[in-house]
Amino acid sequence: MTAASLLERLNDLSPVGSLPRALEELYDGGLAIPSPCLYVNFVTSVDGVVAVEERRNSGSVISGHNRADRFLMGLLRAFADAVLVGAGTVRAEGRGARWTPDFVYPDAAAGFMELRARLNLPAQPRLAILTAGGELDATQPALQEGPIVLAPSGTAATLRRELPSGCEVVAPGGEERVDLRLALDALRQRGYRRILCEGGPNTFGELLRQRLVDELFLTVSPVLAGRDQGGDRLGLVQGAHFPAGRFPSMELRGVRRSGSHLFLRYRLDHASAR
């Protein structure tokens, strides 16, 4: 660990790729993301809460606006061909939000740009938005930047009329729901092979159910959020139930820390769920 590091490497079993020097110092080592890969990034309290529904920017609230967590979010976005989020996340994050590396950690913008150039990627990842009901504000700045919108066929025709012309509306699935496997196929057919999902616990649950997740980056914040009976605070996995003996298992591939925050990298073992 150097004086400039935001993170301290405790263990790293993953293949390590070189980063621009400034990023390598902040991360305390190198990082590689395989291609293709669907990787998911979450921050959770020690008791497993990932979303505080009464607050915007729940992740930042749970992390305590931790600088290392913000940096890692930017670094993972810098590797991505596309960032996949749900429409609820777009609404919750507010009109000014961007799903770009420099938006969450502007101090490392030059390093993120250099990394994307090394990977032969465009300046920013493509935003992909999942929506079931089509509840998107066409005037929101993120919608002006030409995202891919993945919607059920029953909603797609309306969205094509209402959203800015730069938006590409795709209907991977049936009349009422998006099939996530088909949605990922649609993104990969367009050349987006490294896909970072910031789509929320219900999306994560469905991706796990279909065994589509390759890696999980999990920040554990040293707080206890708690839950009321019948409350609306969400856990890491929602909307999916796995029977005993068929829990998705993971292999721990990396551990870093920043103070009392832990930064864990897991690889999903799909064979365990069969």
C-alpha cells in the first residue's frame, strides 16, 4: 500500500491486469475484468441492507459517502462496455445522475480515460436501462445521451414515440416483461461484452435465478441499518428464493479494505446451483 492508496490489498487471487499508474496506486495493485463478463457492484450494510427507500442515493448513504467506494464504482465503470440499471434506479438517483466513471469519482477522470483508451473503448460506457412499465422522464439528461432502453413489447412502441430520438428501444421478451437472458444477448449482439450491472436487488435476484452473473463486487460498510417489520429496506437479493442445498455459491477472489470498509470480489460458481 502506498501513501496515495485509497484501498489496501489484503488478498487477490484474480488475474491481475495493469492499470494506469494513478489508478494502480489508488487501487493498491492491478485489476482485470474478463471479456465477456456480467459483473455486479453493490454496497451493503453489515446486516445486508442495500437500499434505503426513503432516501435518494441509497448506496452513498449506506457507504457513508466513502471515497474508496466511490473510486471503485468509477473504476468498475471504466472497464465496462455498458452499464445496466433499472428504471427505478434512474428515477431514484435524480436528474443530475450519470452512469460514467468520472461522475462518481472525478479526481481520477484522466486515469479512467487512459484505461478506456488502452482497452480500445469509447470515452464513456453505454447506459442500458431496464423498464417494465416505461416510467421514464424523457427530459432527464441521461435520456438525452442515447441509452439503450430494454422494455417489454407492450411498452416499447410507446417509448419509441415518447423518448428522445437517440434512445434505442429494444424489446427482448414478451408483452409484459423483459427476459434478462435475451436482454443480455441483445447487448452482446451490439458489441457490449463487459456489462456492469448496477440494477438493484430485484434485478440481481433474477440474474442469479437464471445463473447469468459471473462476478460480484461487494462493499461491506461498517454500519447496521436495521429493518422494521414490513418495512421497505431491501436486502442484497430480492425476488428470488433458492431451496436449501441449491444456494448459489461463490469463490472469494479478492479482499481489500479502506479503514473499516471491506471490498470483496467473488466469482459465481454456476455448477453449484444445478
